[in-house]
Amino acid sequence: MKNKVTLLVLLTTLCEVRAELFLVDKIECVVCGPERNTPLTNTDESIKKDMSGQSIPMAQLIQNDVVSQQIIADKVPIDPTAADKYVETLKKQNNLTDTDLADMFEQIGRTYLEGIALLNEQYYHEFFTHYKFKSQQIATDVDIQKYYDEHPAYVDGSVKIEVAYVDFDEQNRDAIKKDLDLVERGKEPKSIEVQWSSPIEISLQDIAQDKKFIFDMNQAQVAVHETQGSFELYKLLEKVEPKIKSLEEVRSTIVDRLNRNKLEKMLEDYNQEVRKFIDIINLNEQ
């Protein structure tokens, strides 16, 4: 009898503690590089965010690890205390405590240590990019002039107008139109009074497509546009023609664009070269 009771208790206990298995995380791929083999998981892509709160695509996660390994492989001369100083500077500039940082990291799906590691990686990658590529970027005057000639930048034109609306019906439409013909010719109407709006200034790019004719008008000219049950009147007060910006006005923008294009090309070439020594094992294809 005692054995039966013991067996019954054991079976009951086993039923109560029975657990269900569920997937917590899984490795999506492994970056096999010169310094280490780095597993990248589903949560790295689906849960953990960057500092702006955006998800990081797997392709970017792979690229980040490739760069991290190259920093080690290339023996990039980074001050070992520089990343910590970078984090402390961010805290001072934004008046943040460690608790504030922990709260921020929690919002992007990271622990405090993972968040600090993310900031450190951010610093290291920026330093690596500058060390490896940006220091080589020099936009020459010839390059700048060529880009300026091939990609002119304009100051948008504008108009200052007055607008009026005159309603009509089937009985008085022709009579009103005859009066408005006088207004178009710069004369006073005979039987109607036109109430003009206050002056309105509009840039050329903001003028509706069916109102582009306004920019072709002469100063003080009036144009009448008929719509359903109403005449729209437009009087041009002032017009500023579009003009090409001077080289000095756009020099810094051009330099930034040229540098960005060159950096993208250098990074692309570098990645192609580095990938010869990197193997990406995609476990979803296994």
C-alpha cells in the first residue's frame, strides 16, 4: 500500500512540473573572420535596436562585425581608453547618469553592458572609417568646379500675386465674362466690383501645375481662369526669376557630396577585398 501511495504522489508531482519547450533565440548566421567566429542571432536583428531606435538589418550586423575584426587585424592605433572617454563625454554633454543610460538601453532592447558595447563599437567604427578612408578624401578645385558645372543648383523663383473670385450663373455668365475681359486688358469693369486679396508670395516650386501660367505673366498683368460657377482672377505684382547659385554658395555642399561618393566607393572596394578572407555561414540555408 505504501508503494502505491508513493507511486501516486510521484506521478502527480511529475504532471504538475511538466514544462513546455519554446524557442528563445536562434543563430541566424556566423561570421568567420580573421580574428574570431561571431554568431549573429535572431534577437540581434529583431529585438535589439541602434541608438536611434531603428532595427539593424542582418547585412549591417555582418558588416559591423567585419569592421570590428578588421580593426583588430589591421592593428588600428586606437587609444584603449578612448571609447570610455567617448561615453563619458556623451554623458556630460547630455547630462545623463548611468541610470539614464540604462533606461535608454532598455528601450532599445539592450542591457547596460550591451548598450555600452554598442557605443564603444560606434566610436571604434567612426575612428576606423576616418583612419582608413576619410583622411584620404581630398576634393580638388578641379573636381569641385566640374561637379558645379555638371550639377547647377538654383535659387527658386517666386511670385507675389493678388487673387480675386467672381461667381456667376447661367444667366449672368456672359455679361460678367465681358466685364472681366476689360480687367484683363487693364481697364475698369463696368458692372461688377473686383475684391482683390492681400498680396500672396509663392515660390515657383509651390505653384500648382495648372497655375504655372502665372509665372509667364508680366508685372501688373491680370489673368482670368474659369472654373465651375466662378472666375478666378490672378494679378501679378512681382516676379523673381530662378537663378543659379554661385560656386561659393554651394562649395561646402559639393565637397560633402564628393567626399561621400568617394567614401562609398572606397568602402565598396574595401569590402570586396576583405570579403575574400571572410566566410559567412547562413544557418537558415543549412
